[in-house]
Amino acid sequence: MLSSRLLMRYRRGFTLIELLVVIAIIAVLVALLLPAVQQAREAARRSACKNNLKQVGLALHNYHDTYNTLPGNPVSGNRDNTWSAWSGLGMILPFLDQAPLYNQADFNRGGRNGPANSVVSRTVIPALLCPSDPGSGGRYSSNSGPCSYALSSGPVTSWSVGNRPKAGIFTYRSSTRFTFIKDGTSNTVMASEVQIGLNDGDQTALSYRNHTAGDLTFTGTGHSRIADNSQASIDAIRNYHQACRAALPISDQGENDQAGRFWSTGRVQWGPWFNTLMPPNTPTNCDNDASITEMRIKSASSHHTGGVHALMADGAVRFISENLDQGTWISLGSKGGGETVGGF
């Protein structure tokens, strides 16, 4: 009788093999579930990133409605009227629910110059940060105010080309009106994502800056600093970029991976500026010297798989593939180049 009771009690438990099987099944289920959870989280982050860029677009349109023009990038009108001037994003702060911050700024000085602006420029603005970007979770120096979004100067190698039709919407002192966008607002890029540099010495990062001994200019396009979608321009851009990449590695100069360091400044590597010479997610930003005041190539880039979110001039946000034809991307950058743009 006693032995049968012991046998029944024993049969109510698990054997070691059964326990191991259960643990293995749970481990498999967790392994299958984690990627799905991660994909769901990234989808949420990607949606939030798209929405942030949409809000930038609404702010730019509201700015235009108020002043009958879009801001330049950098803007003129202060005594630090150079690359240290305010960025276009700084000018739309009131339309991003940042009026108190805007009112603290001293617009008689550059975007980082003077006591007031040194405080304003290092203020972190969540609406200007893409949750998918690792650089949005912190900052690599205490005085930085990082930014995931940048304004397009189009197919140019300098922001100081003026308000020319084949250039993009945002150049130095551009003051572009929507009526100037002859290619159509739905066919012209206004802004996009640009990865925030982490300044961690990773020379494979898309945001990493390199400089070469040469320069990038164009012939037959109407302006030496503006490319068109011709094969001659595309070849010149690719050859320059290959030479830039071939120079890696270079010694760190303290500013080599600081793309998007400040939302406030017009300084092109630190600030919200990019051009449309190379397709999205092209590795390495390139300059011809160590100043980082003017970049020759600074591409749209993101941490999303396959491409970037781009804000069109009509306010729509579209996902642009990193495999987009280079000539098409150049054409989308110009506001009045007269190019024909197919599906993208």
C-alpha cells in the first residue's frame, strides 16, 4: 500500500528530461518572438521618425505662410553672417511649439555665439530627433544639441551658390518661395534624415567626414558648384567620392564624426545641411580641407533598412530607397532644373 502511494506521488512530478524539453521549447518560442518584438519596436520608431519630419514640413509651410518665403540655411541678417549664422531649423522654432526657446535666442549673433545662444543651441529638442538613430539617445559633448533632420541644398558642393534654379531649396541667403519651385513641389526634396555622428572613431560610419587634397566642381552645368543629372556630372561626383574614400583611414581631428551636432548652426557638417549628389545612405561625408565649414558631399542617411525618409516640398514624407538612380536623386534635389522625374 505504501509503495503504491509513493509511486503515485512520483508520477505527479516531471522527469529531468521532460523539464529540459519544456525549457528548450520556451527558449525556441522566445527566440522566435524576439525578432517580431524588435521589428514592432522599429516600426513604431520609424513611424515616429516619419511623423517628426512631417512636423518639420508643416512648420516650414507655416513659416512660408507667415513670411512669404522659406528660411535660408544658414540665414543672413546677423553680425555673425557666415557659416556660423543660424540654421533654417532655428528660424522655424515657433512653428515647432518652441516659441519660448526662440524668444531666448539672440539673433544678432550666430547660432552658437554669445551667452544666450550657447544655452539655446545645446537644448535637446525631441521633435528634431529620430528614435531609430542611436545618436538621438544622448550627445557626445555637453554643449551639443543634436539633430536627425537636415535641409536640402540640392545638387551643390557649396551652400553659397545663391538662389539659382538648379540648386536646392535651402542655400545661403536663398529666401526661396514656393513659386520658385518650377519642377513641382511633389518632385523636389525639401529635407531628409541625416545620421547623427557619434564621434567614436568609427570610420565606416555613414556620417564620418574625410577630406581630400582635391575639389569637386562641374563644367557645362551653368555653375561650377552645381551638378546636373548628366553623365559627366555623375562621373565627376563618383570619382571624387572614390578618392575621398580611398584616403581613409585618417587621423582623428576631433571633428571627424560630428554630423548633426547642432540643430542651431549653419555650419554644414555640424548643422542641418545635406546635398543630393550621392544617393541616400552613401558612406562618408567628404570635404576638401579640414575646416568642415563647407562640405563637398554630405548625403542623406538613416538607420532604417533600405533608405531614408525624405520631406518633399508639398509637405509629403516619402521613403526613398538607397538604390534610387543617382541621376533621379540629383533631379529631385534641384528646384528648377527642368528635369523629368519618373517614379521613385
